[in-house]
Amino acid sequence: MVRKPADYQSDVWVDWCPGCGNFGILASIYRALSELDLEPEETIIVSGIGCSGKTPHFIKVNGVHTLHGRAIPFAMGIKLANPKLTVIINCGDGDLLGIGAGHFVALGRRNIDLTIILHDNTVYGLTKGQASPTLKRKLKPKALPKPNIQDAINPIALALASGYTFVARGYSMIVDHLKELIKKAIQHKGAALVDVLQPCVTYDNIHTVEYYKKRIYKLEDSNWNPIVEKPEEREEKIIKAWIKSQEYDEKIPIGVFYQDPYIDSFEERINERINTYLENPPAKQKIEQNGKPIIDDETFRKIFDQYIIKIE
């Protein structure tokens, strides 16, 4: 059965501000899940706190609305417990690049097969428009009493430096293009980031639809080739992608910046040590039989003593 986008819509009322860029992201996710025909029971949406944090409530798949800045460790735990699941993280720029920045970097190092959809609107919209980590210095959205005095994080450059093997940027108002990026990110085997520019119509009077309309262009229209086609060209491709990520004033590129299919995933690295891991991951293993734990206390102590630390 091929599912339609509407099949992934939950009955929960979507209560974002009218005109919010999140609507375009949500529509893109519905379409991407539909075109990939993903099983709702085997798909997990994980979020943190913020306007984006509500996303799991609006999608009829499994969902987890977690703690502020902790969506990535929750998602990593889910994925490593059962590598066959499709796990997608939806978080804002404040959640992922502020309190969650350490987890963002760690995911790149590990190259776990997860997809991050970063809702990037340069402000903390849920808490009245404070500057987020992606707001440039000297800019003053209407909620700030004075211009921002901190420099901005560049999510694309940070992802490249951290080891993400799929790095892309989309725009929430170009839904078909964003949908294709999300599909590619899900299909990529490894850590994938889709940084999504989106207007916050309530608190950001700088990065408006008109602002982006004048600046955005598609990488694929400029003969850009992001794919590492052999390991020997990795360094050249990643340097070019990093230089391209610095283009963010008069012109703003969207599309896939970088994709490397040759780096092994964290799941594959675990399987090299435990060769039954992928076939029999923790979530598939029995923990009880006939109403009793399959390992008694004495056996557990022996295993713990042998592999973890000696028990006195």
C-alpha cells in the first residue's frame, strides 16, 4: 500500500502562528514520508523544546517529545537499540545549537544513521523572540532591546567540521525542494543534517519572506556536485563545501552541500565488534521468559564481573 501525505497527519490541531515557516517544514515531512512509503510503526520523530518541539504531535508515526537540548541522545538511544528504525529529529536552532550543541557535535563524530531537521529561524520563538545561536551579531529583531552582541553559529560549517556525512540546507517556503532534501537525508546511511531556513513571522522582522526571496538560489542550478564519488576526493569536496557555507549575505545557497557515502556508520562499527548486533540488536533480544528474567542474579553478576568491573 502506498500511503498519501494525509495518512501521516494526526488529529492534533496545529497551533503554530499563522504564516509560520514550520508549516512548510511539516508539509515537506508529510510528503517525504509518503513518497518513501515509510511504515508508521517503524518511524520515530524525536523533538526537544520549542515551537519545533510540537512536531511529533502532528505526525501519525511514533513520536517522542523530550527535554530541552536532549533530542539527539534520545534519538541515538532509540536508533542503537533498534538500527532498523527510521529516526528523525526535529529541533530548533536554540535547542540544537545552544544547550544541545555538544550532542550535535558528538553525533557527527559517530556518524549514526539519524536525520536532523533543524528549524532555523534565528530566534527563540516560543519564549518571545530572544536571539538564538544562528542570529548574526549586530542584528536587532524587534524583540531585542539592543542589537545582538554574539557571533552566529553556521550550522552547515559546524556539521562539516563535526563529521556529518550528509549536509544540506532548505527553505521552508519551497516545499517541494525541501521535501526532496528530507528524502535524500533519510535515505543516506549516516548522520544527516537538513538546516531549514524559516521566517518567524511573529518575532523576526529581519529574515522575512521578502528577505529570503531576494537572496536564495539552488545549488543544483550552479552545477554544484556535492557527492564524494571516491574517497580520494573527500578533502577537496569538504573544503569546497565549507567555503560555500560561508556564502550567506547577498546570496544564500540551498541544496545539498556535501554527501559522503564511504564513511562507515556507528552501527557498522559496533557490528565489527559484536558481529550479531545488526541481526539481533538490544531491542530484539528477550529479557524474560515465562514471566521471569532470562538471566538470574548470579549469572548477571558473573557477566558484569567478566566484562564490566569486578564485583567484590
